[in-house]
Amino acid sequence: MSAIAFPTPDAGILARRDAILAGLSLLVAPDALITSEDERRPYETDALTAYRRMPLAVVLPSTTREVAAVLRYCGEQGVPVVPRGAGTSLAGGAIPQEDAVVIGVSKMNRILEIDYANRVARVQAGVTNLAVTGAVSDDGFFYAPDPSSQLACSIGGNIGMNSGGAHCLKYGVTTNNVLGVTLVMLDGSIVEIGGGHLDAPGYDLLGLIVGSEGQLGIVTEATVRILRQAEGARPVLFGFPTSVEAGAAVAAIIGAGIIPVAMEFMDKPAIEICEAFAHAGYPMDCGALLIIEVEGSEAEMDAQLARIVSIAREHGVGTVKESKSAMETAAIWKGRKSAFGATGRIADYICMDGTIPTGQLPFVLERMDEIVKGYGLRVANVFHAGDGNLHPLILYNCNDPVEAQKAEDAGNDILKLCVEVGGCLTGEHGVGIEKRDLMTVQFNEADLHQQMRVRAVFDPHWLMNPAKVFPLEGRIAA
């Protein structure tokens, strides 16, 4: 695949590689600097595996001060830097270029402090989402954002992309669950933004940092909310004849003011794929499936589910199946959380990430199917229906360049459709390289210019995660 362009590597930097590596070797331990081609290869791509570039070098610091020293050195040498968490980005956010140094936070994986009285935890950026919950679950707490990759994805990467997950409908995405960060800027400055309190004085710089895709600095620590676990939780499977009816039910439930803790959608291809992998007990005689989870006391769950079931029946639901045990609940969520991996067992795919108003779901689901079929391809839909965050999986053969290009074109058409109906290009995966050249669909020239001016204040020479987010043409300095 070659549709997405990368900038030409700086020949001067490539010529100075040995000198640059010598300088880096003075700043970190020997085992924290990766220089050989074989050892650099795992860092040449992320979860957007269709694109690969071998980085100049990889540095794995262990402390904030080491990150500061490496960033300061790269800034002085004019060397581009690509921050990297766990490399699970589906938008190419951590794909390097040949003249760039990758700075990974995987060694910074300690939970520094847990404060139950104030319901916060301070963690290093390389800690995984699931590890935060694991550290507090015995005391009845959890960390809310739960992307499907939560077993592997890191807090630092989640902050970069403002990740969400199945339970974001009730608890919000990363920006709603982070109270403060330690940020290292390109000149080596270490700044504390926000903290363990609910509202920081001054400008909302934290809101700017979360979702900035590593272009303003590298987050090395974060203070995150931990929440008390609900008294109980109960997922229910709702099987509908068609995707359109399921989409209409979602819009009606949200329109009625009901906010379940999660509302996940699967169409028939996704149901078949996930059931074959997870044996979750999904109904196989329906055209679309909703997983709706409610939580609270038994009385609260019963009351909320009664309203949801009533609305679902108005939209032709054929199957209503409540989880009756912890084992059934685990199986239901295993199927959903395994969707991307399970799909990879049967075909190559591109996972899109766009967001639409929930009222547009019935129309968009029909139109997406038409778009993909128009390219002669197949699609499996699995996504966070409650907040309109779509994840169509476009199936194709990556060894066929023509088919690969069709898949990319179909994905671009779907993202344009999201914007046309009043939505946006991304929900939780970020822009990265995948949607960079579509930013002009979402924003006009003045919008982009203003965003780039803000970015350039932090990084006037565009060394931090370059070639991402903004179109290569028209970049501006501070």
C-alpha cells in the first residue's frame, strides 16, 4: 500500500547517524539504546501494519529525567522524535520515519501511588490500563477506560489518542479520567499539568495535551481517576433481524435519556466471527446484535432493563438473553473484546474509527454496506453504539495491491460519510497517518491553520511525531 505519503528522510541526519547514536549512548544505559536492524524491526510499525519505516534508533528510558535528556539532545541535533507507548495504535500514530528516533515508555511501568481517599492513582506512562484496575480491584475500585487492547495498551498511548472503550458511554473517555500529567517538552523542560485535584487553575492545558498524539511533548506520568465498582452489573444480548432495526433501537434508547454502562453493536458477519472464536453464546439467527450492560443494585438493573427491553420490542427485537452468571458475563465480553483478533484469523482488514450522531445510525449502517459492496469487498461492523463511535472492519487481501487500495478507498469514503452526517473523522483511535490527508474534509484552511499554530508553539521545528495529524503540505512554524 502506498497511498499515504511519508516525508523524504533528511540525508544530513542519516549521514550523522553514528555521531547521533554516540551522543544518545551517553544519556541512557546500554540496554536502553537499540541500534541494530534486527532489534529495531519491532518498532518499524504499530497496529496499522500496512505501513512500515525503520527508525534511526530506539531509546527506552526508565525515568522522566532520561526522557528529558534524550528529548533535549534530539532537539539540539534537529532529529525528529516519535513517542511510543505499547504500539497498539490503529491509526499509525507510532509509525516512525527513517531519520527519527523512537522514544518508548515501556520501561516506565510502575504504579507510583494509590490514594483511595481522593480516588486517584499516580502511574508511569508505560503502565497498561488493565494493570491499573488490577492494582485496585481487590479494594473495590477500577479504572474506567477499557479499549479492546487494554491488556497491552499503555496509559501514555491512551492519553496521546484520547482512547475510550466499551464503557465510555457512562464513564467517558481518557480525557474524562485523567486529572494530571508530567509532560516533557522538546527542550527537555519538565512541566506538571493538573494534579490530584478536580479542577486546575489557569488554562485547560490538560485538555490540550490529551489527544495531542505525542506532538506537544512526551507524557511520562499521569494522575488518573479510580472509581468505586458498582454493586452489580448485568449484560444482556439483544438480537435484531437487521442492522437498521438495531441502529434504530440504539437511537431510541439514547433518545429516551437512558444511559447504560455500555452498548455494543455487532452485525451478522461480526457475530459469526466472534462466536466461532469465543463461543460466547451469541444468538446466530439474527442480523445484528446489541450487548447492553446496566449496573447498580438488582432493583436498579431490573428497572433500567425493563425500559430498554420495551424500546427494543418496539424495534423488532427477536432475542433477549440476560447473563445469569459471572461466567456468562465473562464470555459475552470475551467475544466483544476479541473481535479484532478474531477477525484477523479469517482475513486481513482495515479497522476504521469514525463517530456519528446516534440518530444517524440506521442511515449510516445501510450506506456503509453499500460503500463497501461497491468496491467488491466485505465488512464486519463492531462498535460502541451508544456514543456513535463506529469501527467497521473492511476485509481484504493485503497481498493484492489493487484490493488493498480498494479497502483504503472504501475506508476513506466511510469517514467522509461520518463528517457529512454531522460526525467526525475519529472517535478514539486518533488521526495518526491514517486520517491525516482527510483533515481537510473535517476542517477548513483557517481551522487547520489555527490548530497548527498551537502545535508550533510547543514544537516550532515540527520534530515531535512529524508527518502525523496534519497534511504535509501547508505546515507552519510558530
